[in-house]
Amino acid sequence: MKICVGLSGGVDSSVAALLLKQQGYDVFAMFMQNWHDADATLHGDCEWEEDRFVAELVARKIGIPFYFVDLSKEYRQRVVDYMFNEYSAGRTPNPDVLCNREIKFDAFLKAARKLGADMVATGHYCRRAPLLDADGKQVVIEGVPQWRILEGVDPNKDQSYFLCQLTQEQLGKALFPIGHLTKPEVRQIAHLADLPSADKKDSQGICFVGKVDLPTFLQQKLKPAEGDVVEVFDAYYAQSEQYRFIHDTLASLLKTPGEPMMITEYTSEDSGGKSFNNRRVTDSNSPATEPVEVAKSTGKADWSESGPAPSALRAPSRLACGEPPVHEATGGHGCGTTSTPTGGLSHRNDFDVEKIARLSDEELMRLSEPIRYDDIKFETETYRAGKKHIKKTRYKENPFGKIAGRHDGAQFYTIGQRKGLNIGGHKDSIFVIATDVPRNIIYVGEGHTHKGLSRSCLRIESQDIHWIRTDLAMADGEIRRYRVRIRYRQPLQDAFLIKRPNGIFILFDIPQRGISNGQFAAWYSADDEMLGSGVY
């Protein structure tokens, strides 16, 4: 079998190539260049040239042929243009997911096949295993052998999320040789083999492009335009019809009458800034320990991806009941508590599946929609100032909000962003809670527990639903329990998936902070298998 390794110059792909070579496969390496415009996006650094140099040294050290392929045209058309379109519409795209679907396992795969490769391998921390039937034979659907994507053994490096849009045809040609290893083990293997990439730092920024100055990058096509920054006060939510509907609907779904959990507490500081993939590592919510009822399949890991399966439960980091302000905000009522493996208690909304089933399509739509703030209006008034009584204009006080500053373009901001707002005079941090690109307004709120930062439900439109396991696709009216991830490195979140004719609705046990439309939600079974995904 001839295998092409996508060699990036990093330690992960280097070890992937080394392991395949040691196992006796016919291996060659190929480095892809996806970007040329270094002046505007890479701060003048030619990182790809250094990466290519290291990749060539690695290939020479391992003793495998090395090739170079320029995929910058395909990358611009299929990833970068998509990014610009999404940002201009006020959404926050995930280029890494698109890069894997459109470039690494499509354009790159085709280039490798032209060089005689049967398979392509990458340095992703995830595992692939055949889907087996009751007799231990691999399942075949419409002539296509079926595969499972499993989380990587290293919970700190698992990259299965980035592969959430792959098809069975793509998986059939993909290998992940290091998915059964931890990052320290990969480093150790690289050091023992004296690979030139052994101490190379992990790549940052956009897939195969590098670090970017995002505003500069976006301003290649999106023009800056000054607009208002509107701070939303807590008083707004007491009179908001939409917020009251969400509150009352969630309350009606609880098994035990009481106040639903509406906000999520984060005790670590948000990394802030508009980052691709929303890569904010926080002490978010771990999955509950109750069993999750989903259809399961069994399968043995194949030759290059074998190894012990990680625990189905991540170490919990939710707040204990004695910790404000979440428990105080809910009044401790209707807020379900679940024992965790460490002996603590976790907050969550304990929803009744039968009550969820009775929700109408319209109610689910309203529940999943982000709150709009366009009803906050500001009137001006004139006044005279100074000894000369000069006539000036100012905004009248508004109990629901105020104009707190100016920005240079709503499309440059994303939900949950903290840095770059330049708004002072507050005790707590200020976060973006909504953007209105057509009106060029961004809305902000003070504090990690601001009501506008959290949402409990989101919708994936029917045309955007992607099942990796097509045999498990949901029928209209069906409700299942899965664990869901809405951004890279986020601990899996317990949720109900509700299939309706207008899409899949995801209802989380715990409100999710910083939900940014344009990202991908991926859902997993209890045994670490990623089953499907969709952009929300």
C-alpha cells in the first residue's frame, strides 16, 4: 500500500510519517502551500518557507520521497472566499473545518492520488475504526465501506472536531497514525528518532496559513466603517418579550417546576479577541454522568490507530452548588444537580423529553433564535453648556442601554469577544453579546454572567446537516441524547437533538456561552464516536 503523508513540518505529521515507514508501508511526503499573500496576513513572516524547509529535512531523515504542491488557488476559492462571505454576513466561520473537508481530504487527496497514493495520512489526534456488524464484518452501505471517527486518546489534543464534515468516501482514504498517542508520547518518539521537528512549536492561526492579524486580513475585502457600540443593561431583559419567552419555555420543559438555568458562570478569564475556531479554553461544562441513550456500533481499531479508548467522561469542571452566582441566579430551583466522578455537584437544566416533544416547530424556532436588540432606541436632546451657553446635542438617558463607544466595523467582531473594544469605566470585563452588520452596531454587556452571553438552544438548517454515520440519520419528530461540541477543545456538552422538518434543534442541559453563528456543532455518542455535524 502506498501512502502519502501531508507533511507540514510539524512534529505530529512527522511522527505520523515515521510510524508508517517503520510499519513497512511505501510512504512519501507532500507539503502543500495554501497561501501567498504574506504581506497582509502574516506580519511579513514567511512561515511556510521555514515549514517547507523543516518538512524536507524530516523526509530526508526518515528516508522517504518529498513533493511540493501549490493549492493556493483551491484554498482561496473554497476556504478564504467562504470566510469573507461569512464575516460580511455577520457570522464567524471555522476555516479549519473547511480546510479539512475541501483541501486536505479533497484537493490534496486528488494530488496524492495522481502520484500513486492509495491513502493519505495526517497528524490529526483522532482515531478511525471500521464499522462492524454483529458478525464482525465491516458494514458496507451502497458499495461504500463504513468507518467511525473516534476522539483521540489525548483529551487535551483531540482534533476530531476539525474532521466533523468528512464523508465516508473521504474517511475510506484517510489514516490517522498518531490518534492512539498523547502529545508527550509523540514528542518522545520524535526525540528518539532525532527528527528535526521534535521541538517545533504547534502551529497557530488558520489551517496551513499561520498567524494572522484578523482585521488586516478581513480588510482585504471588507471595508472598515465606524458604528456605535451599545451597552445593554440588565434592565432590558426584564421587559424583553423574546427573553421572557425563552425563560418561560425553558421553565415549562423542566421535570420539576422552578427557575431554569439561564446563564453560565466562567471563573477563568476569557481569552478574548476574534479568534478563528473560537478557540477559547475555559472551565466550561463537562458532561453529566447519567447514561446517554444512543445507537451504538462496535469496531476494533485498525492497524495504525489502535490503542486504549479514552474515558467516555471528561473530568468535571462545573460549579458546585455552593458557588455563586449561577446558583443564586437560578434560586436553586429547577436547576438539576448531578453527581460528578470527583464527588461534586453540577448544575444543569433537567428537561423532560415528553415536554420537549410537545413543542411546536414555531416554538423551537423562537427558542433557538438569538436575542435581537434593535428595539433599543436612543433619542437626542439639546442643552447649553459652559459660560457661553453653547448649544450642544446629547443622547437622552435610556434605562435599557447606552452608547458606550465606537467601533470600526461590526463584521470584525464576534460573540463573546472581550479584547479590542476599548471601553473603560467598568468594574468587570465587557463582552460582545450581539452584532448587527446591516445596521453596523455591536452590542456589549458587562460581566461573565451577562444574560446576553448565554443561549440554551441553536438550530442547524436541514441543508446544513451532515451525518458521518448516515445509518444513524434522524427522522422528523425524533429526539435523541448526544454529547455536543460547538468549538474546538470544548468539553462535550449534554444535549437533546430534536429533528424537525426545518432542521435539527440542539437543546443544551447547560446554557452555552458565546454561541457564534457560522460555527460548527458536532455530536458524539457515549463511546467517543463523532456521528455528525452542522453549521449553526
